[in-house]
Amino acid sequence: MVIRGNYHGHEAIQFFNPSSDLYILLHPDGTFWTAYKAGPNQITQLLTKGRMY
């Protein structure tokens, strides 16, 4: 799933795989930012508010 939102207050393109909880973050221009396995609270924030923090 692709979610346009914010990461630490910065615009970002977010990819989330609910099967593996893998979270991949790109800068708005498409360059790689970071990736990691999201925890339960992070997943809730991402799906309800479009942001990880």
C-alpha cells in the first residue's frame, strides 16, 4: 500500500506491506529515505493519520 503523508513533519511517500509490517520511506522526489519493520503503534498511526510519528 502507498500512503502519501509525513515523517517527522516532512512530506514523504510511504510504502507499507501489512503482510510483513515492512515500512519503506521515500523523499517526495522518489529517493530512498529509510526502511524498517513497523511496530503495532506505528502501524496504527500510519493507517489512521498517514504519518509514522
